[in-house]
Amino acid sequence: MATAVAAELADETGEPPHSPRPRIAAAQLVLIYRTIASPEVMAYVRAHPKTRQRQAFSEWLTVARDMTGEGIGDYAKRGD
């Protein structure tokens, strides 16, 4: 999956598909997807009361996005 994402990012930016910037950005994006689908994250969410599970997932995803965003936040910025 990361290879396909890297190829799309490279195509959008004009970089070679195996250069580090699209590969690392793709790996970070795929990391979030794979992690949220993991049994461990699902167990974390289910450990919360039913009424708080959606909020727990949202908070987990926000932290993951923020942590990953710090690494790829400036990658392939588009003009205004």
C-alpha cells in the first residue's frame, strides 16, 4: 500500500517515486491507516465506556494525526 501511495505523491510533486520524500510521507500516512485498524487500537477504544468510545477514537486519531503531521506537514504544500 505504501508503494502505491508513494507513487501517487511522487506523481503529484514530480519527484522520482523511490526518492525519500514521497516514500516517507506515504509511510506515515499508511501508518495511521494500519494502526487505527489494529486490534490494539480497537481494544483501547473498547476499554472506554460505550458512551465515550467515539470520543476516545477521535482523540486517538487526533493525536496520531498531529504527531504524523509534524513530520509531513510541509510536504507538497499547495499554493493558496
